[in-house]
Amino acid sequence: MKYLIKDISNKKTWNKFVETVASESYFQSWEWGEVEMASGKTVWRLGIYEKVRVTNYLPRRPAGELRVENKNKTINKLIGVSQITKVKAKRGTFLYVRHGPVFKDWNNKIFAVWLEYLKDMARREGAVFIRISPLINPTYTTLLSEYSFRPAPIHSMDAEIVSVIDVLKSEVDLMKNMRKNTRNLIRKGLKMGIQIEKSSDISIFLKLYGETYSRHDFVPHQAVEDEFSIFSKQNKAVLLISRYEKTPIAAAIVSYFGNQAIYRHGASIKSSIPAAYVLQWEIIKRTKRRGLSYYNLFGIADTDRIDHPWWGLTLFKKGFGGETKKYLHAHDLPVSPWYWVNYLVETVRRIKRRY
């Protein structure tokens, strides 16, 4: 057999592969798997290897020993990974490969081998469907349809449409690329003396977050504390608080993975003080100082509809002058007729929420 699929238990091997091949795939990071497990979910980390014949292979030997040439060595070369979460929901259990799978090369042979393995796993785990959301070009819909995948009935989620800022530009150019109103509000906030501080007190964020989701009527993320705790312990997340006259007005949890900073969670109170704008400008500058290439403001809406639930958030994020990137929408592979119960539930939910 040319390909081999097995568990990966080495964090360094895992993250190095994902960061090299698809650094934007945040939900395939090792740390995100830890977040999922902290919430009680079952997680698998699988690698797909290709058996490669290597000529003139020189194996490592203890110091002082002669090296013996081996011209016909077969090695297992890592060519893909997939972090898989088992999601138990009332509408049906499913296997979720969020931001994955990640392959060095997307082709029919590799995908077919990987998919057969996943289908067997789904049957063993009693899953009614498999959902994947790799951050690849939308044209790959054609390849997926060959294997009976269909676009998921959910709204655009998992940051498949994002606004990304190239922070390698000078601060002058970064300001120039912003919407005029955004630029003016940053300058106004700086003149007002708005202060940005790094904090480890997640309770400040959660208080602001509670006010935010109540005001905007959205479903809050359930694992914010676990995510911040796990990523920050690895120096891969910071909590920044924007204060005016010592009062917290806005806050952000920023995560780091690969060559980018990610605006994972934001919160604020209702206020005319431009604290959130100064906060974003500080994040951009910190991203530059960290030596990263991009600041990913994460999910935005793919529409200018004023009644879209994300319209205000999208307007805010796009004001900072980032480039809009669109990836493939999540796709489902039904493995049981019960999938259509999930399809109906998610379709109705999407329509009711005006996505």
C-alpha cells in the first residue's frame, strides 16, 4: 500500500506541518484540539503518509561510527493531517474536520484514501455525516462533488470569508489603506488618551462579552475561557483591554498561529468613545512587532445587506483596509439517511437568523 494513515502524538510535528502547509488553518492547530478536548469532545489527530523510496539514504549513526550507505531505503513522508472532532448534537452525531483536512497536494488519489478511512470511522462512531471545511479555493467544490459531498446548509462560518491585513507595510501605508472614518476615529481616540493594556484577567473580557452578545443578540462562543487559557500558556494568545479614564470600554482576545495574528474574540460596551478603533490599531502594531506577516480579522459577511446579522461587524472590520479572502464553504458527506434531519434543522435555522 502506497499510503499509510496513523495517529500523530507529537505536537511539534503536527504544528510544524500545519503552519508550513496551511498556516491560516487555526482550527487544525494542536492547541485548538486541546480546547475541544477540554469541553469533553473526542478528538483524533491523523496523519497520512506516503511511502517513498529514497536513494543514497544515509541513516544517522552514533558519533565515531562509519556511515553505511543504504541506497534503497523506504520512508514514510507526511503529506497530510486532519484533526477530527466528534460532535454530539440532538440533530445527529457527526465528525467535524474544521479547517481541514490539510494536504500538501490536493488530488483525487490522496483524498480518496483519506475519505475511505473517515467513512469507516464515521460508521464506527455512529455519525450520520462528515463535515469538512478546508481553507482552499472554492473551485474545489468540483472535486468534492465527485465524492458525493454537498455544500453544508449552515451559514458561512469558520472564517471562510475573512479580512486580512498585510502588516509588513509601513504604519503610514497601513493608515492610508484604511477607510477615512476609521483613520479619523483612531486619531481621535489617541488624542482622547485611550489606553491599551495587556491583561490576564479574563473576567474583564467576559463581563464586556456578556454585554456584547446581549446587545447584538448572537449566540456566544462556549469555550472562550478554555481557548484563552490553553493558547496563552503557549504564548499564543493575549488579552488586550481598551480603557478610557480607567473604565474598560472594549477588549479583544488575539491568538497567534503560523505567520498571523487572529482577532478571535471581541467585546465592548455601547459607547461613542472610539476605544475599539484604537484597540485594533494597537493589535496591528503589536503584530508587526512580533515579526508576523498578517493580521486576520477573521469572519465577515459576504454581502452588503444591512439586515445581515454581521453587517455592522463587517463594516467595522473592513474599515481597516484588509484584503477580503474567500475560501471553500463547508461541505457535508451524508453517511446515513438521518443526515436530512440535520439538513432541515440547519436550513430553517439559517433562514430564521437571516444569514
